[in-house]
Amino acid sequence: MNNFQQKRKVAFVTGATSGLGLAIANQLANEGYIVYGGGRRQPRESTGANFTYVSIDVTSDTSVLRAKDFILSREDRLDLLVLAAGYGVSGSIEETPMEEAKAQFEVNFFGVARTVQAMLPVMRAKGGGKIIVFGSVAGKIGMPFQGYYSASKFALEGFVESIRYEVSPFGIDVCVVEPGDFKTGFTDARKKIAPENSPYREKMLTVLGIQERDETHGVDPAVAARRIVALAASRKFPIRISVGPLFERFAIWARRFLPDALFEVFYRMNYKL
Ligand SMILES: NC(=O)c1ccc[n+]([C@@H]2O[C@H](COP(=O)([O-])OP(=O)(O)OC[C@H]3O[C@@H](n4cnc5c(N)ncnc54)[C@H](OP(=O)(O)O)[C@@H]3O)[C@@H](O)[C@H]2O)c1
């Protein structure tokens, strides 16, 4: 390995086969990082993926450890871990089967926890690193008919707040990113639970229509990628940042400062509830 290669930072991005993770992995590679990007499927050639693909299913201990071993067979450290693997389940709280609710947490929450557990020893051994976890606006505001998705993202907020105290003595920074709507594969990958005879069906389909319209008119993932790459290079590493449409960033702000009842009125109006 020559001096130049030694100085290049090593990044691992999960969820790099589509959407936000793909854009971030590509942008990191363009900025000179050595990038490993993971997912269950290989990124299609048309995506222009310019990083090393790593097969990973974040719901499996064996798969996550195999991904770690693959990276460590080629690199002696990990400077940046971006955890973007995730998907959404939509449906009423009452009608979403428990196995779907658990599967949601298995990817969005335990998938992050499992990958962090596997990679932290590598970062600690080399004296530090940065971890960026993908939360959501839905992790700050409970979304109608996305209760289990919201809950999985709320859980990540607490996870990140807690872990920061534990790992900062080892030179490791952690941040949760809260995206608003971005135009990615997320909408097509969403699992929808709306039984024909459901008493929730009509309202759910109205709300889902609004949510999916906002997603398909969402921001280009390249915008988030630039922000994340700048964050990775920054010495200031906040607990959380929000990215995406101004209105949604405003909603996070409003959720924090408005009384609960007033915020609920505002959100009901937005979703015609
Ligand atoms: N798009 C938005 O508007 C939005 C808003 C807020 C938050 N987010 C969050 O941003 C993150 C990225 O989402 P996106 O919008 O980029 O969606 P996306 O285009 O559907 O990408 C999701 C990625 O997650 C990976 N993934 C899903 N299940 C996995 C598993 N079991 N193991 C490994 N990888 C898995 C997928 O890869 P494979 O299918 O190849 O496994 C894919 O690369 C998610 O955490 C999402 O919740 C997105």
C-alpha cells in the first residue's frame, strides 16, 4: 500500500444498493474514500455504483459478521459507518400483524444495532471513527398509518443519544440523520397492509396517497449525499441533523416548540384526518 492509499479514509455504507445509501456511497467514492456499500442485492449497473459491493442482510448476525470480515480482509480500519438500510411498513396499528411489526424493527432498529455492534471494535481499535444512522422525520413525529415505522425510527433517536456517551471516550462520534421526503426506491419497497374490509382502509388510503405523493415529489438523494459527506468531514458532529424539504424540517422544529395539542391539529389538517 502506498502513502496515498494509506491516507484514504475507509467507509462502509449499508443500504447502498438504492436511494440515499447509493447516492452517499457514490459521493464518498467521488471524494476519495475507499467505499464498501452493502445490501441484499447488487446495485444495478445503471445506478453508476462506483464502490465495492458487499453482500449484507442486516437482519442476520452471520451475514453482518461476514460483511465485516470481507471488509477487514482488505482494510485494516473503518473510519466511517453510514447505516441507511431500511424500509417502511404502512397500515393501522391494530391490523398490522405482529410478525410485520417485528420484521420492521428487525431491519430498521436491530439492523442498525447489529451492524454497530459488529463494527465498533474495529473503530475502537484504531482510535475512533464516525457513525451516521438514518432515522427519519417519522422518528420525531408519529406518522399516521406508519406507527411501527415511526416507532422503529423513534427507537433509533434514543439509541443514538445513549451510545454517544459510551463511545465518545474512544474518539467515536455518532449522529442521527432525519430525512424528510426523498425520491428513492423507498415508496416502491413499502409494505402496505390495508385489508379490503378494514374500518381504517378509506382513511389509510387517503393518508398514504398524500405520503406517497410527497415522496415521489421528494428531493434528489444527491442533495442528502452532499450534506452527509460534508458532515462526515466536519469536526463538529451534532447529535442529529434534518435534511430534506423545508416544510418537513419546519415540522420537526414545530413539533419541538408547539404544544402537543396544537401540533396535532396542524398535522391532522395536513393529512385530512
Ligand atoms: N426516502 C425517504 O423519503 C426517506 C425518508 C426518511 C427516512 N428514510 C430512511 O432512509 C434510509 C434509506 O432509504 P431510501 O429512501 O434510500 O430507500 P430505498 O431506496 O428503498 O433503499 C433502502 C436500502 O435499504 C436496503 N435494505 C433493506 N432491507 C435490508 C436488509 N434486510 N439488509 C440489508 N439492506 C437492506 C436496500 O437494499 P437491498 O434491497 O439490496 O437489501 C436498499 O439499499 C432508510 O432507513 C429509510 O427509512 C428515507
